[in-house]
Amino acid sequence: TPNSSSSSSSSSSSSSSLLLDNSTTVVTTSTSAKGPDCLLRQARLWASFIFNNGDNDSNDDDNKRRLQIIHHPNDEYLYISPFYFASHPFPHRMLTLNDALLLQYTSSSPEVEKDNFVRCVRETFRYMNGTSCFHVFKKKKMVNEDDDGEKDVGLDDWWDDEDYSPRRYRRVGLNGWAAVA
């Protein structure tokens, strides 16, 4: 059973490392009613706008814009599928705006946003500018045959969602989530 301090309604989240069982190594845990890796999930929303802006109308882009199902009722895990993001001029410019302008430019209903909306948007933009998908999602080991028929391990920097593994989380207690390696 979780101890009472881990199920408190404190707004700060705690992180630690632990081992759930012999077959599941847990990287980190967090306690938040918002769920795991909130910044990464917010980055997905902004990345769909920033990096898929409608210049290409292929079916693949339509598929990337669809709502991502991250949890299924009969599965104990929550998944964040790989998606492309990196530092980009748009978030850099948005971070230079004062709070009132940032609220106007990033919200469809600025009059009714919660007090922490602008802080969360800034936090998400800083996260996107400070890292990239290549550092967040683990690349699957892929073996390709080159022109000579020899096997070649694919370690290039070209982004393809299918080449990367989703991030996986397991529920711990009521509001706890553990990132599973």
C-alpha cells in the first residue's frame, strides 16, 4: 500500500527510482493527478501545430494529427507514442512575449484559462527548445540490407515514428506513475 505522503494533494510532484519486480525496471516515478510526463504530452500538442502545419496534405500527416489513444481499459500501461519535435523558432519567439500576449496568442479562450496556463505554456516551450525527440524516445535496433546485400544497423538521424519505441508508464497507487524501461 502506498504511504500517505505519496497520495497527498500537494501540487509538487516527487520522483524516485525503484524496482517493481524482477522483470520490470522502473526509471522514475511521479505523483500527479495530471498523469505521467505532462510536459512531453503538452509538447505533442504543440509539435502537431509547429511541425505539421498543413504544407503537406498526405494521408500520413492526417494520421499524425489524429488524437492519440494513450491508454486502453484492459492494459495496465499508459503509452506516449513517438513524435517529432526539436528546437524551433516559433517557441523561441513565443517565449519573448509578455504573459498577456502569450496568453492571447496561445489560447482559444484566454478569458477563462487557469492562472497557471501561461506558466505551463512557457514550461512546455522551454522543454521543446531544450531537448528533442532523439533524446526522449529510444531508437529501436534496426537492421537493413544495403546495396551490397550486407546487413547495416540503422543509426542515422532521420526521424520516422516507427523506428522509435513509445514511452511506457505503469500506474503506482492512486496518482502515481512509473516510467518503465
